[in-house]
Amino acid sequence: MKQKPALFLSIALTVFVMVVLSTLAVRAGGLGSGFGGQSSFVGVPADLQQIIDQREQEYNKSIQEANRQIIEMQAQLDAAGNPAPQAFTPEQAAVIAQDAAMGGYYIVGTAELVEYEGKIAYEVPFNAGNIYVDANTGVVLFNGTIVYDPPTIFASDAARIASDYLKRQDAVDVKLALLSGDEVFKVIFSNGDMVYVSKSGQLLQVRLADRGGSGKTGGNDDHNDDHDNDNDND
């Protein structure tokens, strides 16, 4: 942890105390001059003496509060300079992270102690991301080497995406098809137009029916197979 802000605050509090003490010293010298060090004049009105005593109590409280804060700041500085030992070492955290990493990924640096979501953890760098291991429990808090597949949409979602793109509402069929080796949704419209949508919802290809009647239309499409082998990249 960085110690500079705490150190500056400690210095500021010390200066504050010195100013207060200087003020008290000047005040005591002015009031006590010629009176044996007493802090009040002979014959000072009672109400004025009460104000003087009240101010002196406030100064004393300020000094006590400043001392308390200095002691507290010093304790924090000592703790920051000497952090509590962790249950797991960086080497142990690296082993845990390597076991949790996806196949083929490897460590590219040294495990470092950091704060992760409010917990003290080791950040273990990999060639595909970081893995964070709780320094006290050894639990993997985050695995940056895991690549999650995008969510799969439904046939109705594919029909909506295709309809929104063509600005039409006459989709008559949605079926699974192969496009360049990948399984996708093929949305077929009443006039034979076809739109290919990936399982993650990305619009891949649009094939408009041949308006001259020589092309492939929805009526001539083969619906006997659950998967069409459309491997044309056009």
C-alpha cells in the first residue's frame, strides 16, 4: 500500500499541534507576565475569566485529538510497512493458478499481492489473461484464461433478426443449416429469400430469390433434411 498520503496527514497534524502550542505559549506569556506564571489577571471580571478558561479547555481538547490522530496514523503506517503474513505464498498461488488455467495457457510473470474485490489476492499473469487467487484461502476468485462462448439464440430470435433486417414479417420457416461448416439458422421468407443468422445472433448472409424464376426459391427448397449443407460463401 502507498504510505505518502498518510505521511502527509501525520506531518500536517504535527504542524497543527505546534501552532496550537505556540499560540498557548504566547497567550500564557501575555497573561502570566508578572503574576508568577498564573494564567489570569488579578481582578479580571468573572465572565472574562470564564471565557478564557473555556478557550483553554478547547485548546487542550484540540491538542489531545491531534495527538490521538497522530498515534492512529503512525499505527497505520507501521501496519502498511509490515503487512500481515498471508496463508499462501506466491509460489503456492502460482501452482493453484496453473491447475485452474485452461489447457495450453502458461504463466508469463511473477504472482503479485494485490487487492481484488475487497480481498487480498495474488495476481498470476498468464499469456491469455490473469488469474486471481485468494491469498488466505487459496480459492480462485477470477480465471481470465476461460473464454466463455456467446449465448445461443432461439429460432424465433433468428426470425426476428432476419425480419428486422429485411423489414418484412413474412418468414415462413426457420431451420438449422450448415454455412461454411458452421451450424447456423436459415430463415426462409415467403418469396424464397433466405437469411443466415449465427447461433450468437449475428447476421451472416442474405440470399435473395431469383426474381426471374430460375433461382432457388422457398418452394423448391429441400425440407426433407434437418440440416441443409449450404457451403457457398457468396
